[in-house]
Amino acid sequence: MYRPSPLVRAYFLEKKLGTPAKIYYKFEGNNTSGSHKLNSAIAQAYYAKKQGLKGVTTETGAGQWGTALSMACSYFDLDCKVFMVKVSYEQKPFRREVMRTYGASVTPSPSTTTNIGKAILEKHPGTTGSLGCAISEAVEVAVGTEGYRYVLGSVLNQVLLHQSVIGLETKAALDKLGEKADIIIGCAGGGSNLGGLISPFMGEKLRGEADYRIIAVEPASCPSLTRGVYAYDFCDTGMVCPLAKMYTLGSDFIPSANHAGGLRYHGMSSILSQLYDDGLMEARSVKQTDVFEAAEMFARVEGILPAPESSHAIRAAIDEALKCKETGEEKTIVFGLTGTGYFDMVAYEKFHDGDMNDYIPTDAELAEYAAKLPKVD
Ligand SMILES: *Cc1c(COP(=O)(O)O)cnc(C)c1O
């Protein structure tokens, strides 16, 4: 229904920047869920149906994953139980309503429908919830309900595999145009869109067939690759999922309020972590206000209203194009535009009103979390 997604030459952005670089973006926001997450949601719902399951459970923070999974489940006639972090449930009622339109049940977390939810509410009455707590509730329901499984929308290897459709299509389109990318850029939360986008290019790089500069962009408020530790850690705050070796800030690291909800994850996909540790990929972090400046410039010249998460990649693409302007190099830059920002207008409002902050954790804060990493021999 929505594939292939378009690979667009950003002529108007190039002109605005006055750069000799060619800029392309692969746009994943052309589906109702508004992001690339549908690519993995469809695959996971398909296999769940094939396995004979009745339904799946999951958690959602910002809401993109829950929305994507609701759409996929409705298509395959599967039940979908979403635990949505209470603060987003209250702040983003329209996301919740999209999920209900596709037939999902959406429960604000912590809830009184699970034991863990009740225990958390007893200990912290009035809490607005967290992703870790929502994961724990979703897992409890999956384990205790026959025919149900818990599914995750990023980080894990199978999710990167599903997202490789982004890279395969990008490669096919570039080949058709006779273009060769020099720099490939993506935002990185759990690493699924970037992992998918770079997959065929990294394959060529590893086999020595071609070389690319690959750049992961993360928020300065949640800098897992650029300032994290490469170690075994829990994938979730609830410490119920298996340990993974990855760049991490520690599973109980709570990033400061940041409007790119999809990038507020403490760790990073094991595959991307290994590639980064092997020096095959670069990483940089960017400040929130710089990200929204790039988002707004992009919206005004290219027309698409980008998601805050995606705008991290826009920021880095603009910065690389401006470097080309200085050096006169005609590089080809490709970046992943993961989604649209229609449900993020409170963030845009804060930016426009000058109320957006750029909190960056101190080394001492990060060291405190790193000291609490699980001890593994
Ligand atoms: C979830 C999300 C991301 C980050 O997740 P990854 O797994 O790192 O790709 C980026 N952009 C959008 C629009 C998202 O919804």
C-alpha cells in the first residue's frame, strides 16, 4: 500500500543552503502511522498470525510504534493491547484515538489492570509512568494471556532486518539514477531506521566493494553512542528483557524532557554498536534547538513537516552540505526522513515561543548511571 517509499532530491534545500552537494532523503512518513515503524509492525503481525496467535501486547511512549502496530494488527485481524506511558496518553489524546480507530485497546501505564502496575501505583501514587513500567505491564499481560506475545519496535536484530527494506529501496533508486552516495545519515534512537537504511551500503563497505561515510545522529540529551559505555545491559528499564551488548547510558537513565520521544532510549542496537566500535560508522549528538531550527528550515523549503526525531538527521545533512559549500566539494548526501511531526506540535510551539531547553547531562551524572550497569563476567 505504501511502498516503495519515495527517495526525493532536496533541490529546494540545496538551493536555500547554496551548496554544491546533492541531497537526497528517503521519506518514510507517507503512511497513516506517520513513520518507518510500520515496516516492522507489518512483519511482526504477519508472523504472529502465521504462528496462530490471537494477539500481541506492547508499550508505546511517543506513540508511533503503538500506532504502527495497531494498523498492522487490524490488517491481519489480530488483537493489539497497547500500554501507553500515562503522560503521553494524557498529552497526546489524538495518537490514542488513532490507535483505537484501528481497534487496539490503549491502557495508560501504570494501570490497575496488572500486578506490576498496581505495585508501582502503590509505591508511587500519582506517577505519570515510564517506558520501563509500560514494558513490564505489557510483558505481564503477554505471559499471562494464552495466545499472546509481547513485541518490540526497535533495537532488536529482527527489527533492523525488517527495516532493511528502507536501504534496499534507497540503493535500487540510487542505482537507477546513476548516483553513488558519499555520506549516509540517519537519526538513531534504538537504531532500527539507521540500521535498515545502511544495510546494503554497509554490506558493500564490509566486502570492500565501495566506501561510504555513515553518520548516526542522536540527541545531546540522550547520547548513548557518543558518550555511553560499550557493555552488557538490560534493553528495558523494567529489567525483564535479556541483556544485550551495546552502547548504553544504563537502563535506568532517564533523559531530560526532550521532544524527540523516539530517540529517548538508553541503549543502541547491538549491530550498530558493534559497527561503531569497529570504526565503520561515525556518531554525533545535536542540541534540541539546533534540531528544530533545521526542521523549520526543511519544512519551509521542502514542504514536509518533519518529526523531531527525523530532524536530527536533517540537522546533520544540512551541516554536511554547508561543509561542502566551504570546500566546494560536490558530495552526494543521503539521509533518512523517518516520519512526520503532526502529533508533535506542542514541541514546535515550545520552539516558536522560545521555551525549549537544551539540557545536556554532565559527565558526573553519566558516570553515576554507568556505575550501576549489571556486572557480567
Ligand atoms: C521511533 C522513531 C525513531 C527512532 O527509532 P529507531 O529505532 O532508532 O529508528 C526515529 N524517527 C521516528 C519518526 C520514530 O518514530
